[in-house]
Amino acid sequence: MNRIWEHMIHTAIAGAERSPLPGHIGEACGIKPSDDPAQTAVDALAAIHVLHKAAAPLHGAPATVPPPCAPDERPVCRPAALRDLMLMVFQGTYAEALPEFFSLLTHSGKRLPPESLPAVLDFLSRKKMRQPAMLAALGPLGPWLARQNPHWSGLFAPEQAHWETGSFAQRQELLREARRTHARTGLAWLEKTWAQERPEQKQVFLEILRLGLSQADEPLLLRAAADKSGAVRLTAYRLLLLLPESLFAQRLQGLLAQRLNASAGPDQLLGMLETLLPDDGPFAALPLLGLRTAGKTGPADSAVAAFLRVTPAAMLATAGGLSPDQLMAALGKAPRQDWLEAALDQLAWHAEPEWLETALRFLSETPEHPLWHSAALENALAALAEPAWGRLLPAAVRHDMLLEAPGSALVQALLSTGHPWPKSALKALLEYPLRTGQARQWQPPPHFRLLLQRAAYRCRTDEAEHLAQHMPDGNLPHAWQSELTQFWNVARFRRRMGLQLMG
């Protein structure tokens, strides 16, 4: 091979006309000589590249032959489905649909042909795509091949890390795994290093403590509740309230039962809170809780808002004898906007379905409410489970003003969600120029283009097909028609992909 390569270099430097490749080089490479010396040199170079690539893995072959791979009894997918995969892997076309491809492959009970796996493993390794669902779809052959190639091995065998020396990302994964299997081990790690952790790391680790949370975590949570960081204190208080037997939860429940009148009704409840939690002066009624500093940092949080940011809505409603609708209505009429925002922030954190749906139904009736441009509402929408997302979104997308504002919580939720878009949301976006009477010269705002690109991968393809067939007659703006063409291309590719895999 070295002598052949020397001839190739000489020909490349001197030129094919002056120094054509000798005939025996072509024979060694398995190519037929051409009348054009330059073409012969190009063909030889391509053949040498293939030979070199085929032989390269042998340079690092293991000393012993590994045991054979376990059999995979699943039938091989259709050639058309494989062509779709190779289009995404080699050309990057519709690459955002790759997770969906592997999900459909798994649900179909089929597998990829063995000869395609090296290319797939190369791609996944290069893009650092280690989603468990995608790797699992490769079956037993995926990890078997990866063990033979150091470039692929990291996909299935992540680097070993230790709690005290690992990177922040590695330590998060270590703590998650420990909390799933041996919760007290994870707690012991965190207790040992708590004093050395940075505030932002403490907050992330506390969120992970929700996995396997138990009464054994209370001492550490009480330490966190006295931390200098307001965000850390807030998370610690919230976790303590998930433990009904914690001292904090019991004292708060006792205080609410003592100070709130369950028969007062929604109009009196917030007045009682203002009396219980004055903005000025020490918290005489709450010396233990320290809630004034437990809310978000900055002077905007009132004492009542800090209290609402910590206290579960269900606990407050029970103490006040209110239904979810009554409490939301009372907060909606509150003299300070930060009260409802704080309550919504707490609802998003707890992600209780009934309370989230109640709050979002209330806000969907008032699209002009400032909270539609808040992070609290973004988080609440992101916390919705898929069924609730499908039920609640139609009421919001009826309001064009929420689609038109690039920073609205609705737009941000549509861009970031992993849930399928409801048909009503898709229809509202596709038909927007016709519904609002835009001129042919109308240029869609940048966030409309982003929404359409996202919708192409989040719509249900049968619904997109139905909408394509029933688009209202009318002259669409030229720029929007161009964007729609790309949308239909993606949606139809995904539909065809699904039919090839599931058919």
C-alpha cells in the first residue's frame, strides 16, 4: 500500500499527463484504465481510499476475537425506511425527525439491517447523540459493535465519574441514579460536600432530591433553608412542604388553621393574608418561617407573594375553604399582580394537574393579562402533561394577540414543547394570514417562521394532511406560501416515514 501511495503522490505533483500511473497500480486497485490519465488517477485515488478505510480497523483489532453478538430476531425494516434514515444521517435533511424515526422503529418491532449500523454509530457518535431510546432501537448489535471501536464505545459506556471529582453534569447524573436506587447514598454525598457547593449547583441538586424524597432528607433541607441564596432557600422550603411530617409543614399547617377562617370566603381570604403577613416590620406571626427572604430575589416580591410562592395552593385553599376556581378568581382580582404570578410559579413547580388546568383556564379567558409575558406562565405551560396540553391550548390559540407577540408564553411554549401540537394550534398558525387579512406583500415575523418550522416536526401528520386538503381558498402572501411549502415537505416526509416503518 505504501508503494502505491508513493506513486499517487508523484502523479499528483507532476501531473497525470507527465507522470501517468503505471498499469500495475490500476490492476492492484481493481480499476480499469481510462483513455484519460487524469480520470485513471482519480479512480485509483477513490479505490485506494476505500481500501484504506476497509483496512484501518484491522490496525487496532483486539488480540482475541470477541464472542458473537446475541441474535436479534426482529425482522429488518423496509429498504424505503432505510433510505429515509440514510437521507437524515448522510445529508442532514429532516434530521430533526431522527428521534421519531427510532421511536417508530421500536414500536414497529423491526430493526435496521446490520450493514447500516456502522454509519449510524458514526453519526450518533459524531453528534454526541446518546438518547437511550435511540440507542435501544439498535438492538444487541449496537453495543456489540461499539465495544469493537473506541470511537463508538462512549455511546453505550459513559465515562466513570466520582461524586467529588466528576464534572457538574456527571455529578447530576450520579445523584439522579443514586436517588432512584439508593436514595440515602445520594443524600450522604450531598451532605458531605454541601458547604463547598456553589449556590447554582445547590439549587440543581436540591431539585434532584425530589427523586426518592423522604423524611431522612429533612436535616439537609433545613440547612438549605438557612442558605444565603434566596433561590436555594425557596427550593428547600418547597421540598419541606412535600414532607407532611416535617416540622416546617406541620407549623405552617397549624398557623393557617389558626389564623385563617375557613368560612370567610374568597373575598376575605387575601385580606386575612395581608393581615397575617404585613409588608413592613418583623414577621411576628412567622418567626420560624423566614418567608420574607424565601421568595425570588429583588424588592418586587411582597410578603404575601413570597408566602404564595412557597405554600402549595391546595394547602391554602383547604385552610380557606375554597375550591381551585375560587382561589384563582380571588388571586386574579388581587390588588398586586405579583400575588397571582407567585401562585402560578408555585403551581408550575408542583405540577399538580388540577391546579395547573384551573389557572390556565382562568388566564385563557384574559389574553391581555400581563402574565402571558411571564416566565411563570411559560413554566406552567411546560409543566402540563400531554393530555392537559391538548385540552388547554385550543383556548389560548384563539387569541391572535398571543401568537403575534414573539415573547408571549404561548409562543415560547409552542417552540419548546415536546408534546404534539393540537390541530387547533396548527390551524391557527397556518391560516393566520387569511384570517387576519394580510396583504400579498406581507412578510411573516421571524418567530412565525420558527413556529412553522417547529410545527412541521410536532404536528400529527394525518391532521396536517387534512388541513392541507381543506385550506381556505384565498391568495396567500408570497412569503408565507414559500414557508408553507417547506412545512408540507417536512410533514409529508414524516408521514411517509411512519407508513414505511409501521406499514
